[in-house]
Amino acid sequence: MQMKSALILIAGVLIAPCAVPAQPPAPTPAASALTFDAAAIHSAAPPDFGKMMANLQAGRKPESVHLEGTRATFVYQSLKELIAYAYRRRVYEINGPDWLPTDRFDIVARMPDGAAKDDVPAMLQALLADRFKLVAHQELQDQPVLGLVATKNGPKLKVSATTPQPLDETVPLRPGETQRDTPEGPQRLITNPDGTTTYNLGARGSFNLKFNDETRSMHMDASALSMNGFAMMMTQLGAGQGRQIVDMTGLPGLYQCAVDFSLMDLVTSLHQQGIEVPVGGSDPDGGVTVASALDKLGLKLEKTHAKVDRLVIDHVEKDPTEN
């Protein structure tokens, strides 16, 4: 039960930023004149598993970002995740030292009066440059990838019947709901009586996750998902086994789709990102394979090469300067 809850909630947080319409690679943000008024950085202690599970049940994974008033708190964040947040990137888009996903930090920062939530990534970027001497640049790199393509019989996808609407943050949370702030915008998590967890991303769509005991897999049912978002989601969940999955279907628009993911792929992906989830006694792998899941959608993966956007770390210190 604990593993189930952990995987459902962590998987949802990993998927959430990916459920977005297709768009070109974002440029590296320009330096902002805004900086935190003050910031304290400390090495993060290993999390207490019992406390972590309580946080997960409340909709917060160990790597948490809390923005409230003029206070920004980053809890148990790897330097790689901090860089990804600061530059509005995905973790797998960061090229840097091997230790980036493993060294973890807690940061408590005070934002200047008048600063908005949207200013936090740029202020964090400035903090990382000041305290970790971070220098980075954007680069298109030719990389071995897995191309997401249609099978010879064509895709079996249903076009979304609705257009997702932005979240109204003024609407009070209902029982069973929690809200998180991300660089891509707010998301609401809803724990449902049937055991599913709903992730409402507003204009970015929504999806449900449910653990399947019989197949030892994670079932995802999404609405208003682009093929680009689907490919990014699969990369995050480890379906590419270390390779980035790139949308090459040529399919525009937003779709409804349901797919199952092997828990072993998910656990392996989490471990690669420095997130350790105890899996318990039995092997979490089941009968679900990526190939079979995709085949039901009329899709498949092919080995190829592609130019992919990367944030390359030119220099970064392992330890921050003193507070």
C-alpha cells in the first residue's frame, strides 16, 4: 500500500509538467534583475520514510516547492532539479556532472515585495549563479532517441471532445484536494473514492492515475494530451530506458488516451533521478510492456537520431558558498 501511494503521487508529479500542447524548445531565459532578498541553503538530510508517506498522501513528494506570500521554500531538491526549475526545463534536458541528481539541498528564500510567482524561476537562476557559480548555455544536440510513430494500421486515438480551461486559483480547495505550484503553472490533485488520483492541470489538460494490482502497472487515463506531451510523459516515466522519446507522429491537436506503464520502468526512472522508492518484497515488474501498451494505441517506438534541446552545464560548484 505504501509503495502504491508513493508511486501514484510521485508519478503524477513527474507527468504533470509534460501534459502540454506541442511547442518549440523554449529559449534560455534572460537574466532577471530580480533576486531573492535573502536565502539560506543547507544540505538536505535523508527523508524520514514515514513523514514522506504522510506528505505524499497530502499531495507532496519529497522534492517539494512551496511558494507562499514572500517565502519560497525548496525541500529535498537535487541540484539538477533546482536547475531544471530555474531554467524551466525538464530534468532529462539537463547535461551536467553525474552527481547533479544525487546531492540534495533545502533552500528557504525571501522574495522582494511585489515579486510574483512567475518571477521565482529567474530569481532561483540568479541564486544558483551566485551561490553555486552556475554557468550554463542552451544547445541543440544530435542524440540517439526513440521516435514515437504510428504503426502501419494507423493510430487509434480519440480526439479530445473538450478544450481544457485555466485553473481558477481563487476557488477554495475541496476535501481531498491539494494544490501545487510548478514553473508551468498550478496543478490540483484530487484523491477519488475509486482509488484513482486526478491531476487537474487547467489549460494543460488533466489525467487520472491508478495502480493495477493484477498487472503490477500504473494505469493512466488522460484527456487533452498532445503527442508531444505524451512523448515527454513517457520519457519521464522511463519508457525509453534512458533514451528521450520524441514525437514523430505528425499528429496535431489534443487527444484522449489510456495507457499502462510497468512499475519496473517507473521505479528505474525514479532511481535515475535520485528518487528512491522502497518497492517491498516482490519484483514490481508485471506483464505490461511499453510495446504492447503502445500497440493498443496504434503507436510504436523506433530507434533513430534527432536534434534535441539541452541545457549544458559549463561550470557548477558542488557546494554552495556560505550563508
